[in-house]
Amino acid sequence: MSSSGAPAAIVVDGLAKRFTLGERGRHRTLRDALTLGVRRGLGLASPAKVETLWALEDVSFEVPRGAVLGVIGRNGAGKSTLLKVLSRITAPTRGRVELVGRVGSMLEVGTGFHPELTGRENIFLNGAVLGMKRVEIAAKFDEIVDFAEVAAFLDTPVKRYSSGMYVRLAFSVAAHLEPEILLVDEVLAVGDAAFQKKCLGRMGTAAGEGRTVLFVSHNMAAVQELTTTGLWLEGGRIAGQGPTGEVVQRYLSSFQDSAGTVRDVADAPRPFPQLSRAIELQRVELAGVETPLLAADRELALCLTVRCREAVPELRFGVTVARIDGVAVGTLFSPAQAGLRPGDQARFRVALAEPRLAPGTYTCAVSVGTGDGQTRRREFDVVRDAMQFQVLAGREDDADGVAGEWHASWGVVRFPDPAIERLA
Amino acid sequence: MVVSRTAPASQARTVLVPARSWAALDLGELWRHRELLLFLAWRDVKVRYKQTVLGGLWAVLQPALMMVVFTIIFGRYAGIDSEGAPYEVFSYAGLLPWVYFQGATTHGANSLVANARLITKTYFPRLYLPMASTMAAVLDYAIALLLLAVLMAVFGVVPDAELACLPLLLPLALLAAAGAGALLGALNVEYRDLRYVTPFLMQLWMFATPVIWPATGVPEGRRWLLGLNPMGGIVDAHRAAVLPGKSIDWSLLGLSAATSLLLLAVGLLYFRRVERSFADVI
């Protein structure tokens, strides 16, 4: 990849990372460890069978100084693990990594923020956590505050901040970190649109100043906008690398194969592990079709199976439909349901009669919670990428789907037929 | 994780390779991040004092209440020998270093699990989490020391020249607490039920330390056994520095200082051995 001739800032050679899974791998309680020890001593225990997972295997690449590399791939492909190894959060199992220059990483917005501390105090604390010196933070303090637009609330504990203010302040601190190598994980998925744009601009500047950036994201639009080269990971291995546009195209076309209308999501990774999961999503089905292909005029119906772990007053499903490149199209909230007791399993059918989506590939995030877009939404459980489907150009009665046509430049939503009357 | 860097900063070179099992302490790395240690300690203090209604008063209240209870039970009813001093001053002078050690160790033991997000999302020397806890507890000790002065004035206890040795003892207790905190903190990451064992362990440890009873209660020939407990000699010396009729048992203190260092070495070694996998198991 180092075609530009610039000296390498990141050299990754034969990198592998193994995780130990399951109860037998690690005794998480002293009691288990002691029992196992005694059983081994008495010769009762069979040799421990350790389940392992290679999150990264034989990954080698180079990033020249000043390049911006986008890392893409599905959930569980090893993107985050790669970032964590490069950030020194976790040690590699095999292989070697060499980083030339000061490294800064942003794996999460607001790491180290403490709700009881004021905005001012958190700027210093978070800056220190990110690796800035006190004098550096002090020198950039005003800039950070201006960028975050929170000057009036500097001496208020951040627990009183709105979520928007909180995110702006946290991002602002991180954005003023000026390392030579910047490792960024999807942090742009937060904040309002205007602020996101500002952040993208800031990252663009970083690249312009000769900084080396490694950017991990599901948002293909952002990846294409920000990065010059792409690295596609699949199952812990490199599936492709090269100019971003090409790699993204190949990655997107690989989705055509992963057809299926039923997904068991009980054990799927959760984007927000801290949620209560009082109601837990178990299974997502695309109802009424055998393949994940929807005719243009067909309803979008999902059958959602949930398990109740704790009684809740009401539950509403939320379904966010996004284009496969990560741009969200819209969200629906179901009417409230009630009456689940702990231990119950229930299956609901949520149907949108006229989704009016343009032809293309879409992915849904499914959530269960209370409240909706008008009231305050609180989630019990969220699963991203819970179902993928394709919307065809043609209508249901048009078997070949050849009659319909929709230009990408017309957008993502097919508006209903408008009213028209001749006025003159 | 083995890391080597060469200055200057703009050409800093970081090499990451699989970890060896017993890696030496990387002092250079600790020094580079030294400001973070102070920030973490400052955060611990600030947050604790903001979250409790009583704030700084709590630092005094805890040992003071223990002193009152012990005076009633052990001083009055059990009639435990207090080496010629009022039992109030005797027990409070012993409680001070103990309460520091107990608080620092307990906070240190929980510090890693409590900061799991920091560990899984950023890099910094992990050792600073338990160390910040031991540093933050120093403030509580300093505040509680004020009440000792008040007690001594009230009970008319006039210290002798050995009082000058008092500032020497906290650093020793700090080393012991850093060792115990690092060891228990690292074990806590792996074995989550240790959290329930720690308070019980600290309670037993207190009774095995001359906090409510005098070290002179142990026959002279076997008194060195107290020195195997890092806090044994420290608590005894802390009391001797305050009470005029009692002099510091230097050999006992010396032995405890040695076991404190041993505890620190064991704690640091074990911590270094397991810290590379913290982010994977926490």
C-alpha cells in the first residue's frame, strides 16, 4: 500500500490476536478456580478444553506517513480488535506492530468523563486520559470550549448537560489531541448533523496536516469522503485493500450473498452493552417472503421474538432502516404493547404497509424500549444490522422486476403520488 | 506488551510484540504518564468528596467512631492494656495508619473493575489506577490527623521527640497499600468474587495487627512475628511516636518495612504479569 513513497508510519506484520471464550477458558470466580484446582489435584478433572477465537489472523499492512486509511468490515470482522491492538489496549498474540510517531486514539467519545465533575474539570481529566500534558490542555482550553459551544456551562457538573452538549464537549477534547498517528473508531456516529459535519472537517484538516489517520467505520459515506485507501477485514483476515472506492464497492457487493430471512440475535453483539435487556431481542424474521427481496410495492413486515426478563409497564419496538452504506433512511416506532411477565417469550409482527423505499440494499437496526420519537425513548435492547433486505425496482406483479426504474440521484424515498390539478 | 521508544517525540517509535510472562516494570513509561497519576488521584478525591454529604468530615468520622466503639468495648469492658495512655488516644493513634491502609487497599482493590471502561477504551499504565487510590487516601489520613492533635490536647498527652518520626511512617504504609492494592486489584479483574472477600480479609487483618491491642502484649521473644505483617510494625511505631511513655521498636519496624517492600514487589510482579490481558477479561 505504500505506493506514495512516504516512509511508513504504521507497519503491521503477521498480526494475530486470540481471545479465550467460554467458562472453561477463564475461571471468573475464585470459587470455580479453587474447585477446579482441587479436582485437578485429585485427578478428577479432564484437561480443560479451552475455546478460542482468532479475532485477527495473519494481518499485514503498511500505512505511509500522511495517509488516511479506512478500515471496513462487518460486525465481528476484527476492526475494533485491530484498533485496540494498535492503541496498546490489548496485546497481540503473534506478530509485530511498529508505530512511528506519537499515537493518539479515540475509541469512544468521553472516555474518562465523570458525571460529578464540571465541564472544566472533565476537560483536563479527559485530556490527560487521552495522553495530553497539562500545559497542552491549558494552552488549547479556550479553543476546546469554543469548538464545543459550552462556554456558559463550564462550571456545571456534566451530569446536568444535555446529551448533545456532553458529546460535543467530549469530542472537542479528543479533536484537539494532536498526535502524529490518530486512530479513530466510529466516534462520528454521535452528535447532531451540524456537529458531525464539523467533526468530519476537523478530521479532514488532520489529514491535510500530514497526520496519519486510521479510521474504522460502518458509515461507507464517511469512509469514502475521508479516506484515500481502504482495508476490508472479514473474519479476522484481510479481504481486500486498495483505493477506498474500489474496496468499498467490493465490500458492498459481498452482501448479496448473505441472504436469509431469519436471524437469531440473542447472542449477537450489542452496540450498547450497558442496556438493561429487561426485554431481550431473540429473533428477527423478515415476514411473508422466502428470500430477502421485496417488490417495490410490498409491505415491510418483521416478526420480532423477545424474551421478558423483568416486567416492564410497556414496550415499543423501534426499527431504523439504513442504506447499506450506513446512511439512515428513517425510523418507525410501534404502538405500545404490555402484559409480558418475566420468563415469557413473545412474538410480534411489526408491519409498515408502504415503506416507499427506493431500490437498493438496506439494513435494519431493531430496538425494544419505551417511548417514541415524540416522547422520551428509553431502550431495553438494541441490535444493529439485525436484518438485511433488498428492495426491487419492480412491482409485485412484475415478476422479472425489469419494468421499474429508479435513478440513484432521485434519493432513497419514493414519495406517494402527489395531488395535481390544472390551474390555468 | 513490550514497548520500546526512542526520543525525540516526533520520531517516537513504538513496537508492539506479544508479551513475555514476567516483564520488568517499565519506569520510563510510568514517568512519561506521571501527570495522569496525579489527575486520577485528584479525580478520586474530588468525586468522593462531592458524592458524600459529609465530605471531608467522613475522613474523621470513620476512625473517630471506631475509636469510641473500641474504647467502650475493649478499653472499658475487656480492660485491654493501653500502654499507660488513655485508651482513646492509644486506639486512635493505632487506628489512623490502619484506616489509611484499609481504605487505600480496598479502593485500590476495586479501582480496576470500577474503571473498566477506561481500561477497555484507552491506553495508559494500568498500575496508576490502584496507585491513585493509595494516593487519594492520604488526604483522609491528613484530615484524621487533626483529630489526633485534638484528642492529645484533651487528654493531656504530650508527645516526646519521637513524634518527629511520624512523617516517616505514612510512606511505609503507602508502599504496603500500593502492593496490596495492586495485587488484590489485579486478582479482582480475574476473580470477581474476590470483591466479597476483601472486606472480610481486611477485618481479619486488623485483628491480627496491634490496632486495638498493644504489641507489648506479645511476649518479647516472639514479638518479631508481628513484623511479618507489614502493618504490624507500622501501627506500633505510629503509636509509639505519639505516646510519650512508649518508644519505637526499631527492629520490629525494620522487619515490617522489609515485608512491606516484599508485598509491594509481589504485588507489582503479579500486576505486570496479568495487566496485558486486563482489557480482554475485564
